[in-house]
Amino acid sequence: MGIDLTALHWIYLVFIGLIILFMVFRKDTTIVCIIGIFSIALTATGSLSGSISSVFNSFIFAITELLSTILVISIIVAMSKGLTATGVNDVMIRPFTKFIKTPALAYWTIGIVMMLISWFFWPSPAVALLGAVLVPVALRVGLPALGIAMAMNLFGHGIALSGDYVIQAAPKLTADAAGIPVGDVIAASVPLVIVMGIVTTITAFIFIKRDMKRGILKVEQSTYLEDEPSPSEKNLLSAGWRNGIALLIPLLFALNIAAMVSFDLQGGDATALIGGTSIFILLIISLAAYKGKGLERSTSFLIDGFQFGFKVFGPVIPIAAFFYLGDAGFGTIIGDFLPETSHGIVNDLGASLAAVVPLSKAVGAVTLTVVGAITGLDGSGFSGISLAGSVANLFAQSIGTGVATLTALGQIAGIWVGGGTLVPWAIIPVAAICNVDPFELARRNMLPVVIGLTVTTIVAIFIL
């Protein structure tokens, strides 16, 4: 299970520590990431020119990996600007204002709806579906944008994705690696997902309320969904047109959901369907409201959306580029310089940790949490959870029990860290929709998630 770690592994580990340290002290990590990429490339290749080129190539790789997310967020923002400018957004959010009247109701309503949609379609489409409608409602009742983003993150990318009870992609990966039925992993994960979800979301809510009282968290009126259109723009559509479009939009998205179910569209395919639908909604709004100038206005909205999308993603490209080196990106960016037995730097580090720790129930549970968290650092949440299943199988054989519980624990840790609550480039969709800094959102999520993982690990020890 273990592997001989090379200088590349240790350099990567050192820079992970530096990046985390810089983030904790709220310092920009761009230069650290670039130096890290250069150092790893130079150590691997010994070529100065090749290492300089690797920095640029790593940026290309990161942008390519993130491009679909950048596009869908840009399009959703463009559509939202069109809705807001023509007054359609006001009509759409009016029904929700009747029962979402406080920040607390906004937090829990957005979170629970996000969780339910994410179970069936995964979080990225859910972010797009909720963003244009519920975010403005929550802002207007006084829940800060960071609080909205945390609710969407923790319930969607955390609870729903870590259990993955409907689509079952995550438990299938971990179960296959552990050599046990998928049903065993799902059953073992239920109490752990419940504990993790309750502890994390309540802790986050307490912190949000505390910082709101202290004035640290405030509702920012400058978010793109709250830009006030001029009266002349609002009057471009009659009340009948605004009501009609406001009814058409949820109908179109409902048809999207029906198509997702009928054609088994998940993940990227589901997100693409919503993105394409949003483009047509933008065209309908522009042509209906601006008539002869609709072509130019639709382009203007798209430009605004793309400017917003790339502005939000710009600071994240370097850190994403660095962490992609820990997985499949290494071979594409730098070349085949890892040992033949290597499964990627991140997986090698996780496997080496599992190989050197003493075995007991408590140590096994703690190790699976740490291994899961380490493998989640690549930002996908899924690429490393097979390792968690393999390690769980190894530990269970030595301990004599608990393979399903250990597998579920590693799965939960890997997805909570890498699936979109702590790694900055994985939380970008939510950060962009709520117009908050992804690094600040990651810092806000960190303490509740760490507390949740700690409590969940302790519960797992007693279950074993």
C-alpha cells in the first residue's frame, strides 16, 4: 500500500502547507502557487525553460478544466442581469417573500432546497437553479451573501454530495475499492452523514448569527443580483409581459428537471442543459424588452456576465493549477516523471500515511478521515475516494471489523473537503452566484467543517 516518496512529493506537501498558512492569514496565494509549480517542474525535469513553460501550461490546464463552470456561471449572471434590469426578477421572487421573512428562515430554506435538488442532480445544476430566484430573497430579508453561500455549500456540496444516495456515484467508487456491496456503504454512511450535516450546518448558522450581531457580516447591496435598474428599463415590459416571462422561466427549468430525469442527465450534462436554457431565456427577455435593440442588449448582458465570470475565476486559476499537479494534471502539464507505481502525488501521500500509522479502531477512524481529506485536495472530491475505500479494507482486515463504516467515513471526508466546501476552486459556482470571494467562503466554511469532521470521526469510533 505504501510507496517510496520522492522529492516531488515532499515539495508538493511543503507548498500545500504554505498555501494553507497564507490562506489562514488572509494573504494572496498566487505567487506561492506559481513558485510551487515552477519548483516541482524544475525538480522533475531539470530544465529551466521547460519549468517556466510548465507554469503557463498549468494555467491552460486549469482554465480548460474549469471552463464549463466559468461559462455556466457567466451565462447565469447575464440572465440574472436581464431579469433584474427588466423587473422580471421582482415578479419571480415575490411569492418567496411571503414565507422567507427572516435570515434564519432564508438560511434553512435555501439549504434544505439545495440539498433536495442536489441529491437528484448534483450541486452544480442546483446552484444555477436556485441562484437567480432565492439569493435575492435571502438578501432582502437580511441574510448576508456569505451566509447564503455557506448554506448552499454545506447542504449541497456537503450533505447531499457526501451521501449521494440517489445517483450513488460516490458510494459505488468507494464500495468497489473496498470490495463490499454499495448498499453496505450507503447504510453505514447514513448516521455519519446525519451527524456531519447537523453539526456542520448548526455550527455555521451559529457563527453567521454571531458575526451578524457583531456587524462583521452585513448584507452588501452591490451584488449583481441587487443592482437596481432604472425606472425606464423596468417599464420596457408591461405587467402582462413580466408576469408571463416570470411564469415561463420556472416552467422551462421544470422541463429541464423532467429532461434530466427522463434522459438520466447528471453533472456536466445537467449543467449544460440549464446553461443553454438560460441563454434562450436571456434572448427572450432582450428581444421582448428592447425590441429593435434586443440584439445589442443581449450581447451587452453576455459581456457583463463574462466579465463577472472571469473576474471571479481569475484569482483561482493559479491555485487550481497547482493542485491539479497532485492528480492527473501532472502528466499533462509536466510529463511522465513520477515513479511507475505512483497513482498521483496526492494519492501517494494518502497511501503512505495509511501505511505507517499503527492500527486500532480509533487510529483507523482518524486515519481514514485524514486520508479522505488529503485526497480531496485536488478539488474534485471524487478522484481520490477509491483510495479511501482501499485503505478502509486494509484497516478493517487488521482491526477485524468496520469496513463499511471506515469506507463511508473516508468518503465523507474526501467529498466535504474536495467536493466544494473547503477547496477554493471547487466552491467557485456558489461564490460566483452569491458574488462573494471564494477564498473568504472557504475560510468561513473551514471551522464548521473541521468541527463536523471531528465529531463525525468520534461517532465512527464508537460505531466500529
